[in-house]
Amino acid sequence: MLKKESVLQFIKFNLVGVLNTLVDFCIYQLLLLLGVHYLAAQCISYACGVLNSFFFNSRWTFEQDKPYTKKKFLSFCAVNLVSLGLSLLLLHICYEIIGLNSNLIIKGAVTVVVMVINFIGNKLFVFK
């Protein structure tokens, strides 16, 4: 059975995720307007989203009073890299192996799975 605290954290985690997406998208668009190559812009904007995520998830979602540590930040980055890898794998399976062709449905389903895994990873390994 899910605890009320975990459900509230999951809701906060997803609200932070929306903010991260906005940060990522806005910075990406700004960098493109400034003439930055799209691959470099993606790396920079994704990193900004991850930094935003770390700050808000540690302070608001999981309400950590402890100071930031290098270990915690590296653990956070590791969980996010695993989530990124999982999303790429699931997308590949859906498109190339199963042969699905609905971009919206595939992206939505993969996002839900990865969001849950990312939340669990952050709750158990980063902000415990």
C-alpha cells in the first residue's frame, strides 16, 4: 500500500518534471536563436533541466535539509542517465522490434514508465 507521503512526493516530482521540461525547452530555443548547434544546445539545455530537477526535488519534493553533496548529485545524475538509457531502449523496442508507429502513444507510454522508474530511483538511492 502506498503511503500518503509517497503519493504527495510523486505528485511534486511530476510537477518539477513539468518545470524541468519548460527549462529545457526554453533554453534549447534560446541557444538555437543565438546560433548554437542543435546538438550542443540539447546537451546544455538537458543539463540545465537536470540541475533544476536536482534543486527542486531535493528541496521541495523530498524536503532534504542536508546540504548538497557531490555524492548525492552524482547519484542523481546516475539515476537520470539510467532513465535516459531506459527511455532510449524502450523507444527502440517499440519502433524497431514491435513495429509500432504512433509517436504520441509510444512517447506517452515510455514517459510514464520512465517517470515511475526515475521517481523510485530518486526516492530509494538519492533522497533517502
